[in-house]
Amino acid sequence: DAGVIQSPRHEVTEMGQEVTLRCKPISGHNSLFWYRQTMMRGLELLIYFNNNVPIDDSGMPEDRFSAKMPNASFSTLKIQPSEPRDSAVYFCASSGTGAGYEQYFGPGTRLTVT
Amino acid sequence: DAKTTQPTSMDCAEGRAANLPCNHSTISGNEYVYWYRQIHSQGPQYIIHGLKNNETNEMASLIITEDRKSSTLILPHATLRDTAVYYCIIITSGTYKYIFGTGTRLKVLA
């Protein structure tokens, strides 16, 4: 099993540009999570999908952030327009049946907005 | 979810057991104790979880006190590769929201 796959691993962009982060969960997992990690705020849950449906997006910082899960094997997190304060490591995680089961994290995307 | 308190940092000699404590005095009856670790620049990695009984797997052991107000993660023979930040998280059964605190930064010394 390849685990959770994220791309790109590193992204450097200029303020105002659109950024799209991608995630492929572990096959068979039906829950997907997007997290953001910064030195100041630690690891924060942004959004949670179950069976491709967004269940809780209360952690999404503002309207500039959006996430989609068009099918069970793919999800995107988009930031438009990006700002320097969005610089962080973004992790995708997936888990098995329902919620409350252990989550498996991808390697993360390190985003730098200049 | 119950809050947790962990020491900020700990050192452990290579080959010795690393005992990482976690206080969760407000834990409820249907809340699980989960442990994750994050090695530098990697995503968090699941280690072990338990409800009230002690648990053991190939990575670690989890000892939960009888009153469930605290727990200890034990790495029986720490290696340099175990150097990481260890997070103790309390999860309500059937929920998904992990609240990662600051964790314990474990440094295994050669």
C-alpha cells in the first residue's frame, strides 16, 4: 500500500496566485481530512469528508479556502487568492470505516507564499 | 474532548525504555486515548490507542491508570529513529476531530 499521496511536496507561489493541493487517500478508506501545521498554531483540522461529502468545514480559515472530493480516490484543497500568512505545511489524512478510527497522514505539502 | 497535558520535552538513552506520560483528568467514559508521533518534516504517525485496558503492539505499549486520568506510552527499547514529537489525544468514540496539543519532544541520545 502506497499510503496517502500528496502533491506537490513543495509549492512556492506569489501572493495573489491560486494554489491547488492534491491528495489521494488510502484505497478503501472513506474518511478524508485536511490539516494545516504552523509553528504558531500547531496542527489544525481544516475540513473532514466522509464518503466524499464534506461533513465539517468549520476549520477552514476563510472563503479563500475551498476543498473538494469528486471521488473516493482524490481530493483538492484550493487557496484563491493566496496570502503570505497561508504559508504552512498542509497534510491530508485518511481513515477507515466511519469516524474515530486511526488516521493515516500523507507526507504533507510545504507551501510558501511570498 | 478532554484536554491533555504532556511534558514539553524528554531525553532518553538509546536502548533504554522511553516512558512518555500524559494527563487527561477530565476524560469521559466513552473517550479513547490515542498516541501519534511526528518525526521531523513528516506527517503524524499513528502509534496506539486504548480505552481502559493496557494495550501493546509492535511499536509500543500503552498503560492507562485505573481511574483513566492519566496514561503512559512506553517505547521499550528506544532508538535514534524514535526521536520525534509525541502527541497524546483524547477522542470521543465515533468522532473524528483530533485536537493536537503541543506534544512531548522526545530526543533519543546515542
